[in-house]
Amino acid sequence: MSAPEPSLPPPPRSRARWFWRLLFVHAWLAAAFLFFSLIVSGVLLVMMGSDPDLATEQRVFAFIGGALILAGCLYLVFKTRPRQTP
């Protein structure tokens, strides 16, 4: 009778890299879509600020709201850029 062969443990199961890459791409696409939507809403409000059919208060609030949204988008763009070291 021979000694039983030592069985090797099964190799570690690697997670599917494609799943995480696809998830990463989906997250970037969702972020880009939401950022683009935010910019479009800001531009739309700024354009509504010049609409002569609206009351003066509505035009002022639309322009201020659009300007604040666009300023927030500009702030987010500058915060995502890497710092330049001298």
C-alpha cells in the first residue's frame, strides 16, 4: 500500500478584472452625464435670464441661479485638476 498523495490546495480564485473595469467605466460615464446635465441646467437658467416673456424677478433669479450653478461647475473643474508644483 502506498502513501496517499498530498493534495494541493485549490488555487486562489481571482476576481474577474473585467467586472471591476466595467464598473469603473460605468461610474465615470454616470459622473460625466451628471456633470454635463449640471452645466446644461446652468446655461439654460442663464438663457432664461434674458427671456423678455418672464417677469423681472423671475429673470433675475434665473440669471443668478444659472450663474451660481456655472460657478460651482467651474469650481469642481478646478478642484479636479492636479496641482502644479513649482
